[in-house]
Amino acid sequence: MPMDTNQFLQVFIEESLEAMQEIEQTLLNIELDDVDIEKINSLFRSIHSMKSSSAVLGFKSMSELAHTLETFLDFVRSNVYQLNQQDIDLLLEAVDILRLMLNSAKNNTPINEEETQRVVSIFKSKNENIYSEIPEKKKKPEAESGVREETKKDQKVEKKKEERKEEKKETPVAAAVDKKNEAGWRIQFHPNRNILQTGTDPSRAMGVLKELGKMEVEVDTSSLPPFPEFNPEECFLIWNIVLYTSTPENEIREVFIWVANDESVVVVPVSEQISPVKSVKKETAVPAEKKPAAMKEPVAQLEHITSVRVTTEKIDNILNIVGELVIAQSVINQIAKDFEMSLSERLYEGLGYLDHNFRELQANVMRVRMVPVEYIFSRIPRFIHDLASKMDKQVDLITKGGQTELDKNMLEKISDPILHLVRNAVDHGIERSEVRQEKGKSAKGIIKINAHQESGNIIIDVSDDGGGLNRDRIRAKAIERGLISESDQLTDEEMFQLIFQPGFSTAAVITDISGRGVGLDVVYKNVRDVGGDITIESVEGEGSTFRMRLPLTLAIMDCQLIRIGEETYIIPLVTITEIIKIDPGQLNYVDQNNMIYHFRNEYIPIIQLSLFFNIPDPTAEMKNKFLIVVDVNEQYVGLIIDELLSQQQVVIKNLEDNYQKITGISGATILGNGRVALILDVTAIVEYKLSSASLIQNFGISISDQNIVIEEEQSEIEDNSKPVQFLSFLMAGQEYGIDILEVKEIRKWERGTYLPNSPHYIKGVINMRGVIVPIIDLRERFGIESCEQGPHTAIIILVMKLHHKQRYIGIVVDQIADTFMVVPAEIQPLPDSEKSVLKEHIRGLITFQNKLITLLNMKNLILVAIEQENAA
Amino acid sequence: MDWQIEDQHIIIRCGSHLDKESIQDQREIFIKVLAAKKPIIFYANDITKVDTAGLQLVLSFTLAASKHNIAWEWREPSSVLMREADLLGMRNLLKLPDNR
């Protein structure tokens, strides 16, 4: 069975990255005044394993670096050398480089050879110095230590070995038989015939073996077919090796892990013999319980081939449900075959059963995507260690709730925000030791990170016992930056929220994260983008807590469908506290634009969503409407809707893929009838309504018809003599043309789902096979009087690139006309006298079949508008 | 790799690669060389890249040459070739010179 190199490579990379994580944790936890030798042994084994594997897979630089580290660690574990803090820092640096090399291998990008060699040189030099200071009699011979010692004296030892080999030149294997008293192994390596086609090479494994001790090799050519019948791409050779080393058997087998399966390698003590190949196969076919424990390791390692570790329990649950689905399907098939109306109840039962199982399956598959937050937490100790060292502070970290699970995609999105909050805590929160002691605090500051689940959300707190936030300084800065005025009265919470505004990200702070431009404003945005929110509690002098509330999953949500006007909208169930039919008697108008409602012995503010989104409301009667009470930042708010529809799970689609973020809308979904429904961002809606307008970005999108210069994508130089094909369409009696390469497809006109707070010419969004596509009424965009759709009205779906991202936009046209070829050189420019405000969107004029056709630059026409809206 | 007949010998200049990438072409050359039934001299000082596939091919060829009583020898084998042949236990079978 062919072995897939790529699969091995992926496994090697994933496991090595995990090993790097463990090595890093071990290094950070080493007590220098009482070094635990078992920890050093563990480090040695991990590095040794990586050295062998990387050598066999052809990663020379990685193997070289690992080799120098292995030598160094061998000195430490042998008590020849005592570790100090500088060594720990150097080892951590080496781990960073190994990690970078693994990622380079993963992404097939070049490594930084200079950095690698720098660290290799440092450790080589260290090793030489350590070795030179060891008293002669204490130096281990190479065969016993299993570690190649990189010193000049090795050359003398090597020379003596060569001299011994010289004597045994004729029968190396026979000579090995005489050395019964020497420690070592006999190895028979019989690789699979197609090993040469997998990219791995037996000679690399031999090279690694050679480093473990004195080796004698004999190749068995008995299986080689006669030349020229033999296929040189297949391997017909068997190797019999004698290796003199004290390296344990499992480490010998590890050398072959990438080039052989269990049956291909036989390892016995040197004092034993290995049978010829045919009988060896029988001998190795032993019952599983008799196999040495070490032989099971390679199988165990190969089980985890994915980047998300999944328990067998989760897999078993999914398989069970799939089995139930098969049953449900056969029940329905049976009913459908002999269907009569009398069977309809059974049909409903069967559909209900199917529905139940699909939901279960969905839930279980979602659970597979969940990974523990510990994945992020494990990165933090090293992060704090480096940061605290740089800032000359002492910081302890306490984490709790690492086993709390979060959707994998969510985890990736909040990883950087959490690290930034930690950085913030170390940088601005925790004081230096002497300052802390003056305040009566312990010299070491404490950062706590706590994760737990609560009502369909995950809560992550990042807190510190540092200096806390100074409300007065924040207020002064906010006034200085024009975010608030002198007269504004803000609660502590509102005041602290100001630090998430862009003006508060201080450029003077230089860290690994701020080098990528991540300030607290970006942390806020990232959290909001995943449907979460972030609040701050702080007491000056005592410390601060940043609390992130995040949905458990990004992809699927339990929702309430509602109607506002003629459209269906979605509200996430987790945001809903209660739904009540409005009692007009409990409604009070504070002023023309503001209402309150008497709910649970208090008055809560009300937002009428139809007014908020400028949706025509034919039914003004409140008594027929419903109130959805939501809890946002521990405040109840009521949202008035027209009708309550069903509850269901929805798959969340991103609106920004092809349009842009609309404040108040967190995404979209596709309903069972194929129409798009928008998902309301309840928190954003409420915050806008209740907070000072100056704190929140404008909801309104201003439209400008000013000429705008947009950056052009890099494009090939046009060949003006090469004909270009155009598609033409009619609009208000005029014919227009667009480059056919920009046309994705043409569809019959359909009413789009209304997009609140969008320009007048945006006619909503439609569903194009799961992709949410905004549509533009070109008549309105051109300032032409709009008209009712006719039988020929069509939507042309365009595809174009903006900022290296492919986007889809639909344009509504009166009728599709023709296709034709145009030589660009023949395109006439628009006359100078033409005063159209859309002049810059017109590519030129062409005459085709006695018709004057205006050729449009669709990219300018459509994407400029989006750019303007983004800038507003 | 290329070959020619000189003074009743076949000269095989191995080039820089004796590896998986070049084995099919080299196999074709070896078939022709065997058919010529003349003693063989390998010039191998330029070899910089060797792997198991390349050495297996050469080994198979030299074993076939032995069977047909065709002699061969090596001139200036590169250190890379020697090292790889050693690792794979082929030095003696290939009759590579022992210049340790």
C-alpha cells in the first residue's frame, strides 16, 4: 500500500508543533536552582525525535539545529553542565526558530537560514566549550552516549573507528557477530516496493542510524529482478544492519517511522539472529498482545491526522445518528412509494423523526468543531514571560476554564484579541515590582484568564491586579480628542468603553502585536465581528477586568424569525429575554421619537424597528404588534416588530463578502423558500439608540456623486488591437455595453431582500446559490426615472476584483440586447462637452450595426459607490 | 550521463545526478552499454546528488555486467557517491575503491 509522503509530512509538522508547545511549557517551568532532570530528559527525547524525523524527511537545517540542541541537552541531563537563565532564553529562541521552520515547511515557504545558522553556531560553540572543560576520563565514548559530540577530538576517535573497520573490511556483518558483548541491535529493513515513489529515501534513515553509533550494513540483492526487466522506480533491496549503540529499541524504530510500516523493520538485540526475509514475515505476525509496547507507538501517532483532535466518542455519536438517518430515510421512502392520504400522519411522523435526527447530527458535527480554549491559553505563558522580561516586571498567570470549548473558527478570530488584552494588562496594568511593593501589593503581579459558558455564550475574562483605569485621565483624553464634550455625563462603564475608540490606541507602545497594528479598537471590532461584545470593570489602584461575551459558534444559530414590513428578519434566540404581545396601555411616548414600555415593574426603552430601518409600516396599530425584550449590557430594551414567525436554526452567511458591513445587521441567511433574510445585530441597534451618537459611528451612509479616484488593480497592459467581447443591454431606450469577462451570469428579475440604510439604488440582496449578492438598479444609479419591471427585465450578475478580493454585484437592466466584438482602439472617448456626473464611469462610445452603444466601466460605476460608503 | 566507446572500453561519464530524477534515462544507457559487451569505466567525480534509486540502478546494472563477465571500474568517484554507497552497504558490491 503506497505511503503518502504528504500525509506523513502533515503529521510530522502537526506533531512537531505540538512538541514545540510542550517544550516551551517545560522550559518556562524549569526551576533553575533545583533542575528536575526528568524534565531535561523529556526535552532531550522530544528534540532527539524531531532530529531523526526531520533528517529522514530531508529537512537538513531543522535536523542540524535539533542536533546541536540535543547535544547541549545531553550535557545538561548528564550533569556535566548546569543550566542558567540565559540558556533557557536561548533554548526558547531555538524553539521559536524550529517553529518557524515547521510553519515554512507547512506553507512551502523558504526558511531564514541566517537566523538558523546563528543559533546553530551559538549552541555549537557552547557545546565545544562544555566538552573542552570536561575532565578526559569523564568523557563518554560516542557509542555509549548515542550523541555525536561535535569536537575536534571526535576526529581522532573517528580515525580509530575507521582503522577498526579496515581490519573487518571483508566481512562486516560476520565481524559484528563476534561482538556479542557489545550493546547494539540487528536491524532488518525491508521497505515497501514503492517507497522510492513516495519521496522518502531509505538512505536518509541510514544516515540517521549512523549517528546513533557504529553501523555495519549489508544489502541483500536477492529480490532484484534481472536487468533490464527491473523497474528502477521500485525498491527490491533489503538491508541487514548491525548498529552498536545503547539507544533504546523504540528510538531505533522511530528512525524508520517515515519510511516503513511495522512489518518492514525487524529489530533484535545484536546477540540474536534475524531469519531470512520469508520467515521473518511469519515471525512478525505475532498476536498483538505479544508485541513490545514500543511497536504500538507509530500506529498511535498515525491515528491523529487532522488538525482538530476529535474524541472517538464524538465520532461514535455521529455514526449512530447517521445510522438513524438511514432508517428514517427508508421509512419515508416506503411511505412515498405507497402514498395515500391516509398515510399522511405517518409521513409527518417520519419527517419529524428525520428532522430530529438531522438536528442531532448537526449538533454533533458542530461539537466536532469545538476545541478547548486551552489552545489559546497555552500560548500565553511564553508570551507573558517574554513581555515581562522586556518590561522588567514580574507577572504570574492563572488560567481557569481551559477545557471550555469554542468553535474552531471563533477561536482563531479571538486569539489575537485575547493576546492583546494580556499584553495590555502587562504593559499598562501591572506595575513594576518596586511600585507594587510601595503600594502594599506583592512584588509579582497576577493576570487571571477565566473562561466559562453561560446561556449559549462563552465568557472570557482577562483581569489583572494592577493599577486599574483612571477615569479622569480617560475623560480628559476623550475631550481632547473630541469624542465627548465637557458637559457629557457618562457612567463608569460608558467612560471605560471610550478606550476602545481608535484615538486611544497609543502608537508609542511597541509589542509583537502592536507591530501588526492591533490596538484596543481592533480588539473591539474583532469581538463585535464575531457577534460578541466586550465590557470593562475597573477599580483604580486595584485592577481591571475585560470581559468578552462571545457566541459559541459562528456558523449556525438558533433564531426567531420575525416580520417587519414585508420582509422577514432574524433575531438570535440567545439575545431574547421575552416576547410579549404589546399592550398599548403600557406604552408611553416620551417624545416624538422615543417610547418606553412598562415591563416587569420598570420602564424600558423601546425601539420601533420599522422606523429604525426606514421600512414602510402599513400597520400603525400597536395592539397587533409584538415586543421582543432583549438584554443588552444588562439593560432591558424592547424591539417592536410586526409579526412573530417561526423559530429555526439558520446558517449564517457573511454580508461583507460581496457588499459591506451594515450597522445593525450582523449577517444574512437563506430561508427554505430561497430568499435572503437579514440577521439583526441587536446589540448594535440598542447601543446606537441608547448611547451618545458621537460615540458610535453613523448609521447613515452618505452618497456622493463627486468624482472619486480609486486605486486600480494591477492589470496587464491592454493590447488595443485585440478584440474584446461585450454584452449589451437596454435601459430607458439606450443601449449600453459591458465587458463580457465581467459577466458571471444573467438571471430573471426577482425582488431582492431589502437592505436597511443602503443607498436608494441598492435594491436589496438576492441568493445566488448560497452567495448573498447585492443588486443595483442602474436606472436609479444613473439618475434615470425608475419604472416597473417588465417581462424582459433582467439581473446581470457581475464578478470583479476589488483590493484583490473577488466580489459579486447584480445590476438590474430593462432588457438584454446583444453580444459583439470591439477592437479597443476603435472605442471613441466621450465628448468633452458631456456633463454627465457619471462621465468617469463611461469607458467610451462605439457604433455597432448602426447603433450607438455606450460602453461602461462597471468597476468604477459600482465599486466607487461602495468605497464612498465605506469611507462615510 | 553519457557514454562512448574509447580504446575498446566503454566510458560512462555519470554527470552530477545519480538519483530518482535521472534513472529512466540512465537505464536506457545501461541497456545499450550491456549490449556492447565491452569493459566499462565509470567517471564519477562530478556526482553531487545520489539517492537509493540511483544506486540501486547502478547496482543492478553492475550485477548484470558481472553475469555477462563484463568488467568495470571507477575513476575518481566523488565523496558523495562513496558516502551514500557506504550508507546503503553497496560499496563492496559496486567495487568502489577503498580510499579511506
